[in-house]
Amino acid sequence: MEPPGARDSVPDAPPGWNDADSGGLLSEEMTREIGAKVTREIGQNIATNALQVGTAKAKSFFDTYARVDLLRPYFDHTPTEIRTRLLRSLWPRTFPEESTIVDMYGPVMLNFTLAAVLLVLMKTSVHGKQISTGVEETLMGTALAVSFGYWITFSAMLYTVGFIFNTDLTGLQMLTLTGYGLFSYCLCLAPGVVQSLTGDRELFTVLWAVVGTLSAAKIGIVMREKTTDKKQGSIVGLVAFAIHWLWLLRLHRGYTHK
């Protein structure tokens, strides 16, 4: 039983108030709070994701720039330096600064030049015939493969022989040395276009005997001087001389119209 006067102690509800209205107001308030909370969390997640993506892209950009920047010293050379090295590639003696030179710009450009010369020789060797687009692309790929393939293969062979006989040249220095040796190839093979059209073979013979010999001798002498044992260095130098000199003749016979 309820104590006497218990009902009288409970205050009366305001007019128009009922339990359903109270539940509706509370439910609306909670919905607004939950909605605001969810909105804040979504905004924070979007901002966090955007920050992470931006940071990752910025890091990737700086990493890429840093990798490119590592290659800058190998390609950042003045025209005067390039010209001097081209002329010295035909001078069969060593220079003190050659022991520290690493230059990829000159050799890469010479490879592209040699590929262009070979492409012209291949086209003139089939003069009078129609060359389709597919065949022309094949010839271009062949010229690039021959040029860059010889450069890399010749450098790898000399580096291996030099490693066996203790030649003091790094891989990049070897690429620089053999790359500038392609200058003689361009000089000797470029007149082959005239030979393909006229049949004159004396010009290449003279250029091969003079320019080709000087360039091959340059590589051979540098290899000999950079080898600790001079007797072994003479062997290394003769190998380098023979490969560079004879491959020029092989290119001439293989890509010049007969």
C-alpha cells in the first residue's frame, strides 16, 4: 500500500505535456548529436586521408627528383668539354684528368648518331626498293640495337678482362672510354653513304687505316697504362685494339651496299 499523501507529493505535469512528447524531443536531440559526431568523424577521416595521400605524392616526387639528381653529374658537361674529349678520343695517349672522368652524355649522343648513320646505310643499301613503315621501324630498331649493344658489350668485355688483369678503371669510366671511341665509327661510316651510291671504297679504307687506327690505339693505350703489370697491360691493350678496329670493318662490310 502506498503511504498516505504519496500521490499528493508528486508534482503535476505541465498542461499539454505527455510521455510521447518527451520521448520525441529526446530522440530528436540524440539524432542531431549523433549526426554531428558522424559528420565530424567523416571530416577528420577525409582530412587525414588527404594528408596521407598528399604526403605520399610529395615523398614520391622528391624521391624521383633525388634519383634524377644522382644522374646529373654524368650528363652535365659543357660543349667545350665534349669537343675536347671527342678530339682526344683520336689522340693515342693518356691524359691525367682521364682517370677521373665519368661522362655519359657524349657516349649516349654518339650512340644515337651511330644508329642514325647505320639506318641511312641500311636504307641506301636497298635503294630503288619501296620501304614500308614496318620495315623502316625494324631497321631503326636494328640500328639502335647494334649501336648500344656493341657499346655495352664491348665495355663489359673490357671490364671483365681488366678485372682479371687488375686494370684500374671502373665500369662507368670504361663506358666513357669506349663510348667516345664511337666517334671514329661515325667519322668512318658516314661517308659510306657516298660509297653506297658511287661504289668508291677507297675513302673508307683510308679513314679506317687512319681514324680507326688512332681511335683503337687510344683505347688500347689507356687500357695498358691503367693496368698495374705492363706486360699484362699490353695484352689487354691489344685485345681492346683488335676488337674496336675489326668491328669497324665488320660494320662497314655488313651495312654498306656492295
